[in-house]
Amino acid sequence: MGGAVKRTKFHLILIKPTHYDDDGYPITWLRSHIPSNTLAALYGLGEDCRAREVLGPDVEIVIHPIDETNTRVRPERLMAQIERSGGKGLICLVGVQTNQFPHAVDLARKFLKGRFPVAIGGFHVSGCLSMLPVIPPEIQEAMDMGVSMFAGEAEEGRFDIVLRDAMNGTMKPLYNYMDDLPGLEGAPTPSLPPSALSRNEGGMSSFDLGRGCPFQCSFCTIINVQGRKSRFRTADDLEAIIRENYKQGITGFFITDDNMARNKHWESFFDRLIELKENEGIQLSLIIQVDTQCHRIPNFIAKARWAGVYRVFIGLENVNPDNLLAAKKRQNKITEYRKMLQAWHTSGASTWAGYILGFPGDTRESILRDMEIIKKELPLDILELFMLTPLPGSEDHQTLWKQGVWMDPDLNKYDVHHRCVHHPKMSDAEFEQVYREAWKSYYTPEHIETVARRHGAIPGRDPAEPAHFMTMFKIMFEAEGVHPLEGGAVRMKYRLDRRHGLPIEPIGVFHYKVAKNFWHKLKIYVRLTLEGRRIGRMVRNDPKRLEYTDLALQPVMDDDMDKLSLFADTAGGGAAVNKRRGEDLARAKVAAQQNQQRLAAAE
């Protein structure tokens, strides 16, 4: 008589690491705001490997996804768990950005002491290997410690290879697939188990429908990591992703494509989501990223809203054409900004825009002037301010590296929230000061009320919603000292998790500092929360709220280009207007010639 064969367990630990705060403690929250697409993609690939039994029929792959933005990583406990079931496993630190690399190496160091194989992948490794002629010292040092580096993407069987090597104890120092980016059609479905998603606010998940970007922005890493040639999933892939998550009760998603408007399948994607909504009642809440030309695509905004898009991230970047040209952001036309933002605003969607400070032409005066222009003339909701940062993997970083220009050696600061280079016109102190001033300038109580009133003028919109989000951004910056996009609910800090090389604080000192900081933050939280709620209620209860209008909401007119500061006062604004008028004139001449040809043919 035969008995059941006992299967060996292979533990696949997938960790999306956070990075350190200014005191050297990992930035972890009780609940995080933004779900990790990389973690979902790798979990999906891991599930596919498990289903296909890539390690053999007698090996069970057990997957542990951990997003460190909302879950403390306890290496000792994880290693003990692996040891109890046979000692076979692999620790993957996934989606590691440059600012997360020091912490990822610190985590790897602990797992290596337990003699477990560790691999690090993500934008820092891939970006450095794609743009630099040599392996940077921090990557080489990690490899010398015994960490395996993974560059590129893990679809098309690449993950299978890594798992087999880990199982057999033959991990390579480097897996480099940067010259062979995989297709996405039919790739395993990105997903995460409910236990992992429960720590995201709102239980939201994420996935991508395309990778790569055709543009040439010099500050961007995506074009050099994911390639200039875009690759796409299919509408059938999208439906499979939605259905898989819908079974778990997940209906909110952040679609992480860098630019959904340039995904050539956008319409078939939206049509499929609309079909699921109308025919089966699968109603979704979606966040997408778009460019500043998306409103010119027929039906794009209308179908996006119908499909469930309620928030859009827009790469506005700057209002000065000279700065945009310097960054090779030629696709951004300030003459289209008002039309684009008004189109989204009228549709009822919330607009969140990225904005970069620190271009070579910037000064303190020009930055603060631009904040006022944006507030008065553009119907924008959330403005996400970033410091221009030479991220490894970008053309900017490559250029400075070749020139031997100083860049801050502490990679933990490369979070677009800290200064990493010297500015040609501003001192270090002045640049850092105006960055803080710009945040305070945009998020004033008066402007929060203005944005709330703009939303309150749309029937069916709740003006308290933008007031709430703007208040939360203000709280993250003023109370927590972090960029709002890496914020969350209830900061968690652990004494023994401090950055490698920094002293572990005595227990009494540590908890005294935590308590003191807690009360300081609590005062800010209470004050700003009450202020935001007051503004939201005031606008919501205003009987004349539907009558509100201001300059930003006024219909776009031809003579705007002669009147608005957006065109008159910005660097290169006048040239942009002249170029736009020249293009309009040329199009009018072509149209007139075509009309004459039609008349002649009719005669």
C-alpha cells in the first residue's frame, strides 16, 4: 500500500522594501496609500510557477508577499519559518528604487547571515546597468556580499530560472535581461491575496496594461528601463485580471502604465470595462496616468470616465516652456494645459499633477510666481511637487556621471523629496527653502477653499473630497516630513530596525523621542483636519455653490494667450504662443486648400 508523498516546501519571500526616514528608520505605516504593482506582478508570476510545478511535482512553492510600506519585515521570524519546513527558500527584494537600495541591502545582509539566497531587482539595478558602462560600487559591493542582482523583467520563464537556481544552490551573481524585454500578451495575471491587500487603504490593488514609453524626457528612468518601444497586454488579459481580483472583492485599481493615453489598446480596454459594467454590474474605481495631450484623443476622457476612472495623474512637470525643452519634454504644450484640465474637471474626475522644481532656469522668485499662476489660471486639484533628481537610469544621471559632477552619495536621498545636486542659480539652502515654500504656497487654506468651490460648482460632486485630499497632503508634508505620495495612516517606527551603521538608541531615549514627536504631530493633525473639514462643510452648505466660477474655469478663448500670466510671464511662454499660432495658421491654410480642391472637384 502506498501513502501520500510528503512534498518539500520552498518558501518564496517577496519583499517590496521601503526606505529610511531622515533619522534612519524604515518608513512603514499601519495602512499605506499606494499599492505596489511590482509586488502584484511578481506574486502573479510566482503563482504561475507554483501551478506549473517548475521545481518539480514533489516541491510546493509557498509565497509570502510583503509590502514594507505597511508591514514590518522581521528577517529572524521569516528565516525561522523557512527552517521549520526544511530550509528551502529564496528572498526576493522586488521593485527596488534607488532610494530603497540601501535599506534593501541592509535587509539582504540579515538574510545572508542565515545562509539564505537573496536577489534584488527593480529600477535601480536595471537603470544602472542600462545607462552606465560599469557596475556602480554599491551594486558590486552587494554582489560581493553574495546578493544576486536581477536586471530587466521576469516574464517569459526568467523567474523559473531564478527559482530553480535557488532550489539547487546555484544562484548567479547577475541575471541581466535588459537587452531582451519580454512581451506581455498572455502573461500571468498580477494579483495579491486579500491578506496583503487589506493593509492598503481602501483595499486597492494595481496592475499594468503596458510598459515602455516613446518619449525622451531626460529626467525619466522608464524609457531606459522598460524601453522606448511599448509593449501591451490585451483586453482579454485585462478581463482576466479584473475577474481574478473581483472574486476577492477587489474593485479599486491603480493602473500603473506611465501613460495610458499612449497605450494603443486604450479604447479596447475601456470598452471591455464598460461591457463588464453594463452587462454584469462589475463597477470599478480606477486611477490612471496620462499625458497633457490626452484630451485631444476623441472619446478618451468620456470612455475613461464611463469605464470607472475617477482620478488621473498628469505629468504636467512645469509651466515654463524653456524648462520643458531643457528636459526634452517636448510633448507638453502649455497652450493646451487649460483645455486639458478643464476637460477632466468638467467630466467630474479629480486631477493630480506632478510638478518638478529645480530646472536650471528656476529661481526662488520664478518658482513662487509659477505657484500663483497655477493656482489662479489652471483648474488643477492636487499638485505633487518634486525636486529635479538625477535618478540612476535617467539621461540626466548618465550625463552628470560622465561629467564627474557631484551627486549626493547617499542613495537614500534619491526620493525626489531631498536635494541631491547643486543648483546653478540657487544655493543649497535656498533651493531647499523654496521647495518647502512652494508646498506651503499651494496648500493654503484659501486655495483649498478655491479648489473645493471649483468642484462644488459641478452638480453631484462633493466639494469636501478635494478639501480632504489637499489637507492630507498638507499633513504628510508638515507633520510627517515625508512626500505625500509615500505617506499612509499611522506611522510605525521600531527601535531595532535602524539603518545599518547608525547606533541603536537606548530604549528610554527612543520612546521619549517617539512620544514627544507624537504629541507634536497630533497637534498638527488636529489643527489641519479641523481646518479641512470646516472648508469642506462651508462649501458643501453654500446655497450658491453651483454659481461659482473663476478665471481657471472660464472657457478657453483665443485672446487668453495675450492676457494670461501663464503665457506672458513664464520663461518661453511668448515663444510657445507664437509657435502655437503659427501651427494654427498652417492648419487653417491646409484646410482652406482642401476646401478649394473639393469645390473644384464638385464643379
